[in-house]
Amino acid sequence: MKTADVIKKIEETAFLCGAASWDNCGVQIPSQKKEVQKLAVALDPTESTIQQAIAKGADFVLTHHPLLMKPRYLNKLDTHFSIVSALITHDTCLYSAHTSLDANPEGPSGWLARALNLQQCKLLSNTCTFEPEAVAFSLPQRVDTHAMLNDWENNPHIQHIRYAAPLVNVTYNKEHRSAVLAQLVADLDELPIFMPSTPDTDSKSLGFGTIGTLPNPVSFGIFAEQLASVVDRDYWVRSGPVPETVSKVAYCTGSGSDFAPKAFAMGADVFITGDVKYHSALDTTGCILDVGHFSLEEEMMRQFSVQLTKELDGIEIFFLPAQDPMRLIGPFA
């Protein structure tokens, strides 16, 4: 299969228009090869992963995380040099589907919502709405959410939130943050419910984070058992109060704790993510479950490899599993 056709198929799920403005999605290292016979899929472009892919004869490596967020000189004989050198020497293409994949809830990033059977799912943050068959798509709703939330965190008096609507400035303090967010959600237009495109619903909404409702309310203990049955990690980190019952669940893959206040303002009983920051844990008004960055995104990429195997004929596709770099040790005296 032609390399250009492989990239086109990837981007039919990982839409570039949905990616965050700070991100580096797309081709990381190009190849002169016009055809792809073997495609490797993995979470990270580590030296070990790239070596495995090359050893298996991969012409194309698809990872979730980019090689780098910003360009870097090859002026040191380090791991970065080894990775780039190996890819160029073997003429192997490296492509990253990072936030472009995260932003499509109908794709592999929605695996947890489907595993928990969440109903009436909505986006926590809308970044792009477009017509899948159209040549052009609209970007007026694009948001640099990480920069926005960083400003919010560093300025204790002024909160800036940009939706598709004009900028909204709200003076707040920690005591009434939750009330302010709840009022914002009530005042602004409802975020779109995302559903598979049909002849009657051609537009597609992309964005980060998902919130939905369980088929039936359950106790927190039962919900934790359900979550444990689908998330492959033997420990979690909990922040905030434990709800008696769980009905509405929100989550964001990766480092998504910045979306927790919005999720709770929209009625979430639990917010699931990875890499919860200290101050996010300290200030939370709801229950946050950090189940690990790796566990959520490793499964996402495994499912993406399964999807591509069904969609791409004539090439061999294989998933390269990795190990969670986070380890739980102890106890200590």
C-alpha cells in the first residue's frame, strides 16, 4: 500500500484539525519509500520500540506520543540521535497521532466510554467541528486548553475560558470556583452530543475529554470493580471525596486533570485520568481517579492497531506492547 494512503487512513481517525495547537502530530521522520508492507503501532517512540519495529521489518511506525514537541539539533550522541539515526538508516517512517487521536471520541480514544457502556456522551472541550466529506473545515473553536488552564492556575483572581463563544472573564476564588464553573456551564450553549455520523448528521465534533451516564447508578465500590475489570493497572491514586453512588462518569486520557473542574461542573460523580497534578488533587471538589497515563493510552493504541488491521488491506500490522514506566514500590521502614 502506498505510504500516502496509509497516512490518509490514519488521519481519517486522527483528524489533524482536532489536535491541540501546542502539539506535534503527523510525520516525525519521513521515508523515501513509496510503499508500506509492514506497519508497527506503539504508544511511545522509545529506542527499544524503534529497534523492535526495525527488527520486524517495519516500513512505517505509528506511535501516539511524538518524538519531540519542539525541533532539536542532532548534536549529541544520545538516545534521540540513536532513534533518528536508526529510522533514517533503515528508511522507516515515523508518524505520531497524539492529540489528533485523543480528540476523536468515536475512535480508539473512546474505548473507555464504550467499555463502561456510557450513554449520551458529550465532549468536555470542543476543538473542531467539520464536515467529514468536505475539503475545508472550520477552526474558530480551536482552543489552546493547556495554555488557558495554565494561566488559570497561575492567576488566582482571573479565570479565562474560551469556548466557541467570545472570551468570558470571571473573577473567582477557590471557595466559589465550583459554583462559578457550574454557572458557566448553565449559561453557555450545551456542548454537542457526539454520535456516529449518519446521513442526517454529517458534521463531526472533535475535542478532549468525555462525560457520559452509566446505564444504571451503582455504588462507588461496584463502579470501582467495573473500572478495574477494564483498566489494566493494579493500583490507582484517588483524590477528593468518594461519592456514595456513581451515575455520571467523565474521563480524559493522558495528563487530563485540568479538565476535572469542568467535569464536576457538568455533574460528573467521578473523573478518571492519568498524571494528576498535586494542586489538582488538593483543590478538587469531586472524586478524581488517577488510573495511570500508560494504562489508558496503551489500550487506546492497541485498539487502533486492531482497527487499522481491519481497514488496511495488503500490509502486515503489528502492535508493540510496552511496560508502564511507573512502578509502585515499598513499604519502607
